[in-house]
Amino acid sequence: MRLRSALAAAIGAGVLIITAPASASAATGQFRYDYVTAEGYEASGFLNSPPNGQCLDLPGVGEDNPQPGHSPKNRTDAWATVFSEANCEGDSFTLRPRTGGASERLKVRSVVFS
């Protein structure tokens, strides 16, 4: 009888492990922004299905580029809070899921999704 109970518990735990979502969930969709490269060229950056709850410095607009990104567009299913500085510091602005966007006046260097 104990063997049967232990086996049932082990199978139940295995099913839970298989069906449980990953601990680090991700926003589904794409986050886009525009920027000018350090060489002076117009470029677009994007993050595909970015992780939730983690501060992300935007590629292309880091310390090696004096100009921040601009015109962010949130096409993910999560809220995106953009920041004017790296490491999610400085002024912030929140973009709603799927349709959130801002003009080139909004300067961005990092983002966090929730």
C-alpha cells in the first residue's frame, strides 16, 4: 500500500513539474525602438518576447553611443516601462500592452516589462 502511495505521489509531482510554467515568464510579442548609431546611421532595435520583471538595457544605445533611443513601440502583451537612463534609472514612462507607443521626443535607454 505504501509503495502504491509513493508511486502515485511521484507521478503527481512529475506531472506538476512538466505542466508548471517556467519561473521566468516572458512577454509575448515585440518591443521596438529607433536610434542613431554612433556612426550616425538611422537604425531600429527590437526585443522579441522579452522577460518580465528584469531590467533590460537596450542594445545600440548603451555607453558607447551618446544618443539614446527614441520612438518606442510596445507590441508585447505586457506593460512596458521605459527609462531615460541605463539600468532602469532616470525618468520613466509606461507603455500599455500591444498598442503603446511614443514619439521621437521620448528618449529611452532601458526597459522593464510587467
